[in-house]
Amino acid sequence: MGLRSAQWYGGSDRNAYIHRAWMRRGLPDSAFTGRPHIAIANTASDLTPCNAHLGEVAHSVANGVYEAGGIPLHLPVVSLGETQVRPTAMLWRNMAAMATEEMLRANPIDGVVLLGGCDKTIPALLMAAASVDLPAVVVPGGPMLTGHFRGVPLGCGTDVWRLSEEVRAGTLSQEAFLKSESAMIRSRGHCNTMGTASTMGLLAEVLGMTLPGTAGIPAPDSRLLEAAHATGVLAVELVAHQRRPSAVLSRAAFLNAIVALAALGGSTNAVVHLLAIAGRLGVALTLDDFDRTGSGVPLLVDLQPAGRHLMDDLYRAGGLHAVLAEVRDLLDATAITVTGRPLVDHLRDARVHDREVIRPRTAPLRSDAGIAVLYGNLAPDGAIIKPAAASRHLLHHRGPAVVFDSVEDLHARLDDPDLAVTADSVLILRGCGPKGYPGMPEVANLPLPAKLLADGVRDMVRICDGRMSGTAYGTVVLHVAPEAAAGGPLAKVRTGDTIVLDVAGRRIDVDVPDEVLAAREPASATVRAFATPRRGWERLYVDTVRQADTGADLTFLTGASGDRVSRESH
Ligand code: FES
């Protein structure tokens, strides 16, 4: 089969002349006669600090592509800095995916190397690659090195929440808190906890979409550049074999990712991202697959937020392959990687070098990790909870609701000394789903009331239609679907209603008779927020976004579209 790029560059007509002439700029004739053109889709940006080093990684990829006979082409794509963009990076994930998809399809390329790191970037790149289905491979940008403050390692994200709660509880001074700020981010790379970036980088490899052994290499480690170079070589081979994402991203690959998600103690955000990527290919993956496949898988990795260590400890201890080797019997051996070989084949040499970081199956951190999927009259289409990040004593709980209609409402009232709240209360935050916020922000791990913190309370049951940072912890029921703004029953709960959480029974309910709940009007605040006039991307998003239980992609972006371009430009 001929190269796709030859549709632009092949022949002697006027259009081929134009395509070649404008691209030459020093390229040899051979660049247009049979050498594969490989895009390096790069999310490097100064405003995505976790990805700012990807220019150097791209340089190594380009060297590898060129060495293997291909033509490397740098393609900057939409980038999302998790800590920077408002109102939430998740609002823009689908836009980044759609823009990247369109640019991959529109341009004369035969394959693509995808460079991501910060939370939404790898999911968006994988969604795009799945939709276009050109030969593709990911280089995860890697985690940063561990910073220390006063001799104690800092987990970025997790320790921000912990330290800020200590300030609110009065056990840490504001001055000490601010001093820790410059110690938090020690080096290039993404967050060093098992947050969303770490999780999605590692899962990209479990899905088969990286050169095996690449995910989890710390960003400053020179082995990342070695892997990037080798990935460039591999990209050219992928084109030669026409090995496309649709051949790699099978249902078996997604189920392996769910097993790994549990064993790693990965972020709850992986649920929406994996569902969205699968949706782009028409792979039948459902919310229930996370419970069916992931529950019962032991948590083996002692990393924050569930445990103690950080990402460079995991790499030193043997890395992803050492973890996967521990659960090899749970992995589907039919799932292949971009190498064309099964994932499990790449685990043969895996060794654990530090049993404190990667536990054996016989002594896991938790025997039953994974994601529990809850249903009930509060979440007819499902909600999730990460039991490994929750307090055991709260996994079965009954308590009165304290309802907040928005994050602004939460901030205005949470620390009011007169707020009627006890440790048994269930804090509910609504209006934070895909449509309601809009963009489904990471606010589900809502802070605890200051007066309870001062009393020593460190966890409470919380319920939200938003997401939670992968670096957060607590007994949090999140991704409630349908969300309040889409007519979900969460909009009808009132302060004082009794909430019943039963994780073992997989239930989340409000103890109000069905007919009473049905007769109630939804809270006016959530209805009002949804009626806000919008334009541009936000309008397209709010009008067409699906709910969390199917990955919060846009309705018209599910299903693959392929790489075909129907018409010439002139
Ligand atoms: Fe970029 Fe955490 S903010 S990975």
C-alpha cells in the first residue's frame, strides 16, 4: 500500500507541485518519494509547565524518525495546563482532541508520535489518534523528581491539599505553608503522585500505545530521551506495517488498563478518559466494566495519594512492568502493543527492586482496590467511588445532607460557624457536572468545614457530580450521572434529607420516597446556571456533551472517522 502522504506529494500536476514546493525548504528530493512523513504532535507550552520540556523530547523523536528513513514534522497542538486554565482543563479536553484529530487528518502525514504529560494532554491525544486511526505512538513526558520540604518528601497535589487543610485546622502556620511552595515542583515533568498525569501516562503504555518501558521514566532522566529516539524509529516501522490504533486499542487492552488502574491505585479521572477513548473507536466499554474487572484487584503500589511514595520511587523500584508482572494472570494476553507483540511478552524481564514501593500479591496495600460503581435513586446512571482513597469506617454510612448549589455557595458558607454540620453529615456539591459548571471540574473532594477540622475530623462522605483530582483522597462519591444540571435527581436533594452510602452493596440513595422525590422541583440555582447564555466552544460543549458515565465526550465525536480527506484544497 502506498503512503498516505503520496496523495499530496506524488505525481507531476500543479497541486503536487504546490505541496512539494512549499514544503521543500531544504528537504531532499527523497523526502517526497517514498519516505514516511511522521508528525510529532507536541503539547509543549510554557503555559503547560508540566509539558514545557517536550521540545527536547521532540528533538530526540525527530532524530529517531530521520535515522529510520522518515521525515519528522513538528506539529504543535492545543495544550492544557491543568493548574492554569479556567474554568477547568476538562472543558477543553474534547476541544484539544477535536483540534488535534482535525490537524492530523488534514495534513499530509503517514503516522504520528504524540507527546503529552499534564493531565488532559495524553487523553486528548489518544482520543484524536483513535479517531483518525493513523499509525500512532505516545511518548509520555514523565513525572518530575521528588521535592522535599523540611526533610519530608512533597507529593505535588496531594500535599497541597494536606498542607492547606492543616492551615485551616490551625496546625500549620500560613508562613510555613507558603515556604513549601517553591519546594513543591523540583524539576521538569508532571505531578509526581499517582495522579491523573501519572495514571494516564502509565495506562497509555498498558493500552499498548507506547514503546514498552517508556511510561514512568522521570522527565529529567536521560533514558526518556533514549526512549523518545527509539520511539521515532518505531513510528516509521508502524507506518511500514500499517499498525493503527484500532489494531492496538482493543477491548482486551482497555480491560488490561482497568486491571492496571486498580493495581497502581490510579486516578478516578481515568474512568472518563478511558471511556472517551474507547468511544472514539466504538469499543464496547462501560462504566460497569470498571467494577467487574477492577474490583478485587489488589492495590500493589504504595504511592501517594493512597500510600507514601512518589513516581521516581516507582521507577527505581522496577516501574510499570514490575507492577504488571505481579498481576500478569489478570491481564488479557491477546492485547498487543505498538510493537505488534502482546503486552505480556514485554513483562518477562520485569523485576521488583523495592518491595516497600511495589508490594507482592501476598501483602498488598489494599486487597480490594479498583473503582466501585454505585447506583441508586441519587445516581440512576451511576457514580463512582475509589475505596482505596476512602476511610473504611465511612464506606457504609447514613447521615443528613448538607447541600451546596455551586462552588461559590460552598466557599461562602462552608466555614460559617453557624453551618449546621457534624462529622456524620454528608456534604453534597452539585452543579459541577459536564454541562452544569461547565466542564466537570475537580471539586468533588470538597474541603471539610473548618470547625470540624479543628475538632480533628479528617474525612466525611462527600457527593458531587464533578470530578476529583487524581491526587486527592477521601470518601468521595463522584461523577454522579445524570448530573444536576441535566435533570439528575441530585438537583432535588435538600439539606436535611438522609443519605445512605453502601459501597459493599454498590448503592447511593437519598432516603426519600420515590413519589416525593419525583414531585420536587429541581433546585433553582442549578437550573439558572444551565440557562446562562453562552457562545463559542462553551456553547458547543454544553449543548452536545455527554454525561460522565460514557466519558463526557461530545455526542458527535464518538465513533471513528478515519484518515480520509475527501477533497483537494485547490
Ligand atoms: Fe500538570 Fe499535575 S498539574 S500533571
